[in-house]
Amino acid sequence: MDQAAGLKTLFAPGHEPGGAPPDAVAEVPAGRPAGGMARQQCRAIAVSGGKGGVGKSTVAVNLGMALSIAGNDVMLLDADMGLANVDVLLGLTATRHIGHLLDGSATLEELVLEAPHGLRVIPAGSGARRLAQLPNSEHAAIIRAFDGLARPPRYLLVDTAAGLSDNVSMFAAAADDVLLVVCDEPASLTDTYAVIKVLSRDFGVRRFRMVANMMQNEGSARQLHRKLSRVCDRFLEVVIDFSGWIPHDERLRQAIRRQSAVVDLWPSSRSALAFRQLAGAVDSWAQAGRAGTDRIAFFGDRALPASRMKT
Ligand SMILES: Nc1ncnc2c1ncn2[C@@H]1O[C@H](COP(=O)(O)OP(=O)(O)OP(=O)(O)O)[C@@H](O)[C@H]1O
Ligand SMILES: [Mg+2]
């Protein structure tokens, strides 16, 4: 089943009590639509991984800021609805969040918090049970709101929640790339495998990127990648690219305690260097996304068909 078909199934009436078919997606105020030529350049990257505590938010925040420092316009969406922590990691104070977008009291642009180096953060809102249990029509409405951004970013990083809820799969499937954060623990590997299985089987995602986190050295990071690839090769038709590794670094923990990105606070630390390398890898990824014309996708109305984009 391809991705569009997967989303159609997901949206089929009766799939979920209270769910809605695609043409009944909730409307939210998005802002002024931008030109198609500008949005071809937008690339949405979901940071995912299944297991809790493997470093998804840490990677999303530091990769986002490393890309900003390198001169890119970057937006970071906290999609861990109901348990927001990107704003906390960066010491930002959110007065409005995704809940305000959904109830129509704010546009996406009005939610934006400015982090250092021009990184734009969209906070998720914390402690609201409603946000943690959104129906798919509202996930789709959030995704579609990005089409209306007056100033679409070069990169949109999406920090997803742990687990395998519709929340996670919707945001990951709508992105151009899925970056899996994996650490060297059996539960991280099995949970990552479960995410890959669901996204490939139900959404037609065939290519994944992997970053190994909290590693001792490159050798063990590559070994972890081989382990995951071997299992996926046997049972699933997917490609897992090795995109880099982040060392276990006490400096990173100290930066978190200071509510700062390590790439900003200690740019010459081992982990900051690794995040800059990862940003370089992201920058080198092919320009073409997995864009189809009939799927729910971030920046879904890109002007050129995928076949005409550079690969
Ligand atoms: N490379 C690293 N070196 C040292 N500590 C790290 C590293 N990466 C993450 N951590 C630690 O792991 C903790 C959990 O990280 P983080 O909150 O980013 O995980 P997560 O996958 O987003 O968790 P959740 O699933 O709960 O959202 C951090 O508070 C940090 O202390
Ligand atoms: Mg997190």
C-alpha cells in the first residue's frame, strides 16, 4: 500500500470513532498562502524513534539550531502533544500553543517563539489531555496549516512523541524524511523496528535515516546501524541510511540543565561537533522529497511534481 493509500485508509469513515475523512479536515487559520516556487525548497524532517528517552528532542533541538547556525531558516515543531518540552529545553516561555491554533484563536505564525540563532519554535502545549488525544482530522489540520505560512522555512524539524500512536505516524508520514534516533539498548532497537514496520506497511515510507545517540565511538554506532539494517532487510522492504552519530557527552547534559542547546553553549564540545556534522549530512540529502500530490503532507502544495525535482 503506498503512502497516499495508507492515509486514505487511515481516514476512511469508521477507522476511528470521531475521526474524519480527508475532505472533512478541520480548518484552522493558517496565515497568508506563500508562492509555490518558495515552498519547493521546504524540507520537513520528522525526528522519531519509538522508545522514550533516546534523545529525540535533544537531537531535534540541537540539529535545528546547528542548521540555523549554518545559515538556514529553520522551524521546529514540537509534536509531542500534551507533553511539550522543546520550549523547556530551550528556556522559552510559551504563552500560546497548538491548542490555540486548533481552536482558531491563533494562527501558526502567532505561535512562533524565537530561539537563539533565528530558530523558530512552535510549542506543543503541556498538560492538556485533549492535546494528547487529538483525532486524526486535527493532526491533518495542523499539518495543512504549514501550507499557509507566509515565510516557509528551508527546514521544518518535527519532534515526535515516543510510542506508535496515530500522532507519531501521522507527523512522520507527512514529512519528507524520517530521522530515527536509536541508542544501543535492545528496547530502542525493537521499538525503532516497530516504527519502521508501521510506517512502511501502512504509509509506504521506504527510506529512513538513522542517527545513533549516546554512543562511545563511531565503530559502535555503525555496528548498531548494521544490526537494525540486518533485521529490516530480512523482514521489510526498506532502506536505512546511516546519517551520523552523537557521543554520550556530559556537556550535553549540562547544557540541558541550563536550558540551552549544546551547539550554542559549548560549540566545541564533542556532541556539538557531531550535531554540526549531522546538519551537514541533512544539508546534503537530495532535494526531492517523497512528495505525492494527493497525500496529507507538510508543504503539500509544492508546485513541481516529484518527478521534476532534482534527486
Ligand atoms: N548524547 C547524549 N549524551 C548524554 N546525555 C544525553 C544524550 N542524548 C540525550 N541525553 C539525555 O537523555 C535525556 C532524554 O533525552 P530526550 O528528552 O531528548 O529524549 P526523548 O527521546 O525526546 O524522550 P521522550 O520520548 O520522553 O520525548 C536528556 O535529558 C539527556 O539528559
Ligand atoms: Mg522528547
